[in-house]
Amino acid sequence: MKTGHLIVKSQRPGHRRLFLIAVWAGFVFVAIAFYQLGQLRAGYNIVAAEAERSGLQQQLQAQQKINAGLSEQVTILDRTQAIDRQSYDVVRNDLKLLQEEILELREEVEFYRGIVSPVERSTGLNIQTFKLEPAVEEGLYHFDLVMTQLLKNEKFVKGVVKLFLQGVQDGEPLTLNFSDISPNESVEKGFRFRYFQKMAGDIRLPEGFVPRTVLVELSPNGRKSTSKSFPWLVSGD
């Protein structure tokens, strides 16, 4: 009876080493291939990104030029509107001044017409106009009085003018002399003129006094006195 023998054949160590080297070489090759592929893709992405960045940069520059042009147009429009507003203000102020000058001229024409060609006006001395307007200081009022004499009177007229303010104080009627309520004695008392004379001054209302009318009395030397009442009307009120 024959007994079987197990025969073990060992491989050569050199072949195994070559196999391992080949496997590692394959891994290295694959790694290098993937690395090269990644580099290629990365390079492509960089080129694409650079191209996109360049395109965006051009768009940005173009938009900036558009914005600069629009800003310049806005500036021009603002300047034009400012000039238009300034021109409008100038024209409006000129028109206002012109209207005021026309009004003054009309008043002067009426004034001299009343002297040269009086209509329904008594001969001799006349109280032409009396006007009131607020002064700069609160509670202070400025007045203008114009006295006239017809042109046919070639002699000078002299006399005294008296002005009274009639009103109410604490529910009671009260008459005040302008000389008593005029600061710094600004009210002139005498007059002397041939054709006309203007008188001006300031008055201050007492606290609690309610003005109603202004009475003007002219007392010429050697002639009959004349008087006229004016309602308390202040220009601008």
C-alpha cells in the first residue's frame, strides 16, 4: 500500500516582487492620470472663469459709462431747473417791483391831479391823505399825512396841525393826542407850504387801547380851520 505525499512547490520570491511592483506602478500611473486630468479640468475652469470675469468686467465698465452719462444728464437737468427757478424768481421779483412802482406812480398821479384839477373839493386848504403802516418795532406805527392847497392860491399857508387818535380804553371812549403817544417827539406840529406838504411820524399805542379813528385838524394862521377823520386802517393787516 502506497502512501501519498503532499508536494509543496514554493513560488519564486522574484516573481512576487515583480508583481507587487507592477501593482504599485499601476496605482501610481492611475494616480498620475487622475492628477493630470484634474489639472486639465482645473486649467479649463480657470480659463472659463477668467473669460467670464473678463466679460463681467467689460459689462461693468459699460454700465459705469452709462451711469456716468446718466449722472451727467441729471446734473445738467438739475442745473437747468435751478437756472429756471432762479430766472422765475428774478422775473417774479421784477414783476412785483414793477407793480409796486406802477401803484406808486398811480398814487402820485392821483395826488398831483387832486392839486391841479380838484373835483368836488373845496377851495383852499385840504387834508389829502392819511396812511398808517406797522413799524419795525412791535406796537409802533408809522403814519404819513399829506396836506394840499389849490394851485390858484399863490401864497404860502402857515399854521398848526393837530392829530388825535380816538378809541376805547377799558370799555370807555378815549381820545389821545399824537404828541402824547409819539416817541422822541417825531410828530411835527407846524406846517408851511404853497401847494402841498407831507408830514410823517411814529406813534405807539398804549397797552389795552383799541383805536377806532384818526382825526386831523389844520389851523392855518388867519384862516378857518379844517378837519377830517380817517378810520384806523393799517396797511398789511
